[in-house]
Amino acid sequence: DDTLIDTSGSVTPFKMKECLKRFADEGFCIADFDRAYGELLSINAKSLKSKDALTQFLAKYGGDPLLIHKGMEEMTRPLPDDFSIPTTPHAKEILSILAKSHTLALVTGGHPPFQMEKLEKAGIDRAIFSKIAIPEDSVKKPFYRGLIEEFSMLPRDVCVCGDRIAMDLTPAFELGMKTVHMRWGRGQITETEKWVSHAISDLSELQRIMNT
């Protein structure tokens, strides 16, 4: 999300509208749907998680806090059959290039079936990854450690690229790995920490980084 595929630009706006429809179906009074939708998108643009945005929206407009569970159900429902998801710039090209000389692994958080569906709709072949791990609680450090052991690598020889500092990069840094902050989507909300090895906005920049 927001590293390989443009989740914030495509999936999230669609899902936010579906959540708002669900809130209305559950009895939440929405006088002006378009205005409410715009407000929800505005809140989401400043939030690190969709759940945080939905929670803040309901609190602001006096919605039942229990509705958040209905909203999160909508966030992971299958997408329409004809829904396509764009990648971030040059994602497929850089994956193809790096796969020739590096071992690629994907560690992403969320609901596993939905995460795999997004990969498919973005046209990314999962076979390019030697390993895919999807912790539902988004706690990635144990999986990073497991990958080091499974592939018999030293932490300093591993590079982790992600858009979220706390979730993606902090655990990698703590294990001694190189880190790359992808400043795309939610990755633009937080400033790049000084300890982060590199900051990029286009995955094509990884080729230069990996060759240094």
C-alpha cells in the first residue's frame, strides 16, 4: 500500500465512500452525502490509518462509535470485478529489474485476502516475491527477523522500503537493516526521520540505491 500500489489515490477514496454508505444504512444521519464524503476524505488525508479517519469523522459528527466496526468491514470487502488499481510510478519495472539480482520479499499488513486481491488488480505477479507475509496486526518485526533467518542474510545486507515510518521502517532499523522511506500517499504525512537511510518518491530511485 502506497509503496507498490497507489492505495491512497484509488482504493481508499472508493472504500471511504462505501463506508459512508454503510453508516447511512446503519442509521447515521447524513444530510448532504457529497459534503460528508468530502469531509471524510479531508480527515483521511491527514490520518495515518483509515480506521483513525473513520473514528475521527464519527466523533466529529456524533456518530455511534460502534459504527467503526461496520466501516472496517467495508474496508476489506472484495472490490468490484472491473476495479483496477494503479501502481506507484515504475513499480513493475523496478521489481523486474531488482528480481534479477536480489531476493525480493513482500511484508504487508492487513486482511490477507484483500491484500492479495489488491496485488492482482494492480497487475503485480506475486511469483516475483520469494516470500509474502501479511500480518493482520501489521506488526512486522518478527517477520523481518524470520526472513533474515530463512534466507541466511545479515541485517546490513537487507533493505526495507515502505511508506510508514513507525510500521515499516522502525522495526527494520532496530534490526540493523537499511531503510528507504517511500514518500507516497500516507508516506507524505510524516517527515522522514534522520536515521532513515534514504527517502524517495519514485521506486526507480531504488536501482541507484541498491547499487551503492
